[in-house]
Amino acid sequence: MRYLKEVVLTVDGFEAIRLKDLECLEQEECARKMNISQPTFHRLISSARKIIADAIVNGKAIKIEGGSYNIANLIGCCKKQR
């Protein structure tokens, strides 16, 4: 993989793809979860999809980094399964 050309997908672009395309949420719900406006979400998802399409069509590696984001506090949210 180190010899492939790379495209960069920001963490917020990655999250937009996850919410919309994997979780199948409506754009308004995705925007609310990301604490951004719906028009901003639309621009973000459009850009992320173009980056991913470029990687798929042109055989490029996808590097996920950067962007503006906050990590949610997940302490206590998960129960240990036995």
C-alpha cells in the first residue's frame, strides 16, 4: 500500500459517510448528530463521496486524518459482556 497514491478523507467526512451511508440516517439527523447545519452536512457528504469515488475508480489508498471533530465521552456507555 505504500506505493499507491493517496487521497485524504477527513475524520468528519468519514463520520458523515458512516452516519448517512452505513447507518442510513436522514441528512437532518446526521447534521444534528454532528452538530452542524444540514447545508454544511450536504457539502461534507458530497465531498467525502467524491474522495471515496476517486479512490475506488483510480485505485488510490484512502488516508483518514484531520478535520474538525470532538470525541464523545463513551465512559460507562458499554457493558461488559460475559
